[in-house]
Amino acid sequence: MFKILKQPYPFPHKSVGVSLRKSLVEGAGVALFFIIFQPFGLNEWQHPQKLWVLIGFGAIVSICTLFNRSVLPLFFPKFFNEQKWVVWKEIADVLLLLALITCANMFYSKLFFHYLPLTPIGFIAMFFIVALVGLIPISFGVMSNYIYQLKKYNQTIVVQPSETIKPEGKTRTPIKLIAENEKDIVELSSDDLFFIESSDNYSTVFYHKDNTLQKELLRSSLTRLEGQINLPNIVRCHRSYIVNLDKVEKVTGNAQGYKLHLKSLELTVPVARKYSEIVEQLKQSY
């Protein structure tokens, strides 16, 4: 059980647009649940604006989930690290979300239901209600998604270069990477490039020179450097990575997706799910 908690898990905090859509759908689902079933004695509660009050519970869910997905990662980037996201962090994130919804519901309910005090006991009572509505389906979703992703990506693919292509016959196309200041330049052969990693406004170029791994830092976005390469075997595989597919010797996977293992390196390069066709390309090309 504890081993599972440390297993990689798909990172849930995506773009603002995706987070907004998911939050609106989840809020609408909660609002619909309260309107149809009116649990916890709400069916006996009378109010001239009862429908809008019940819809308000769904609005709270939408606001809290959007805050959790889009705002909190900005304040706690180390915790919300996509590469280090594991099952226990996902569960902790869900509990934090339930706590946020609980706090918001307490103040919202205080406007209409005076029997719920703003005290620790009141918080526990409200958290129990929120958890009763959402914890079981959320927990089931976390574990089922983990199992699905694990089955989908948990495979090892050994990449063997085609015997018809001899090393000396490979094309060594020159690459010239220019930083934003137009002064810092990295010049190398395409055959020497391993990958490029992005970090904020900088990109680190990993390449082979004199039988050693070299790193060169350039102030440039990854998209800008990608436009300077334009070679079919050197591709974007992640929002933070460009990789030379000729350097891939093995592909492994876990619940977060595929990992590319590069020749002569202990480092791995992740493959985002939207770039999964790269793995299919490796299967077909070698």
C-alpha cells in the first residue's frame, strides 16, 4: 500500500483553459446533485431563492477547484512539480481541495443556515458533509486513473538502430543555436545533440563533445530554439524538452507517461501524452 503511494501519478494541474472547463463541469455536477436530491434536509428547507442557493454550492466547487488547480501551483511550485508528482501528493491535493470547499461552504451556509457554527466542530461537520458528497468518487477516480495510466504506459521498448544504416553513413547536419541576445551561440553537429531542456526563460543544451557530456545554457525559449533546428529526428516531446530520437536506446513508462532513455546517459527525457506518437514513430522506424 505504502509503495503505491510513492508511485508516479499523472499531473492534474494543466493549462488554465483545461482547468476552467473541468472546474465548471464539476461545479455543474454538484449543483445538479443538490437540486435533484436536496440532501441533508434541504428538501424541507424553504427559501424564496432556494434554486439559486443550491446552484451556489456548485459555484463554490468551481471556484475552489479552479483556485486549487491554477493558483496554488504558482505559490508552491516545489510541491506542485510535475516530474515529482506521485499518488500521495494527488491524495493530499484532493484533501486540500476538500478543505478549501469546506471553508467556503461554511461561510456560504452561515448566510442561510444558522445552525452550523463557525467553530472547529462546525468545520469537522461540514468537512464530513463535503467528503461524503465528493471523497468516494474522487478517491475512486484517483486510483482508477492511476491503474489505467499504469497499464497504458507500463511497457519497455528497446530501440535498435536499423542494420542498413551504418554509423559512418549518418548525416551530420550542422546546428546553430542562437540566444535572444544574438551573441551567445552554440554550434554543433546534429549527431552530437542529446536533448534541450527548458527552464523559465533559459534553455540548457546537452550535447556530446570530446567523449564527454557538455551543457550549455542559453537565454532563449524552447520554442525559439526549436525553430532554429527543423530536423525530422530532433523533435519536441514535452513542453520542456526537445530530444534527438537517434540517441534513444530504450523507452519505459509509468503512470505519468513514457520516458526516453538516451545512449550513454543516466538521464531520462519525459514524453508528454500529447506527443505519444513519438513512441509509435520509434517502433516503426527501428
